[in-house]
Amino acid sequence: MFISEKQFEEHIRELIHKHIIQHNSDFIILDNKKAVDILICRNGEKPSLFFLEVKYHQDSHGRLGFGGS
């Protein structure tokens, strides 16, 4: 379905815009990707940051890892 991790990441960003950002003015998604693939900021009473690192698995890679930090 996707040919690269970049294309998959763009799809995830579009879903976030469509299903979260457009329906709640307290949320914004930043375009700058220096620290993490996707950064969502929540303003309002309970401000918060959500860091998303997109990983696109391909069989040719042989493995997929997850971190806890």
C-alpha cells in the first residue's frame, strides 16, 4: 500500500488532521520534524505533548523494534 516510511508517515499525518485536529481547536500538529516524526501539542486546561515515531515495516528489513523512551 505504501512504498516508503515517508509516504506512510504522511498518511498518518493526514489521518491525525482529519480525525483529531479538525475537530478540536486545542490540538495542533507541528510540521518541524527535527526531534521526532510527528509532534502533537494540546493546549487548554491540560496541556501536553504527544511524540509519535512512525515505523514502516518491510519484510526485507527482517525485524521491527520498539523502545520505551
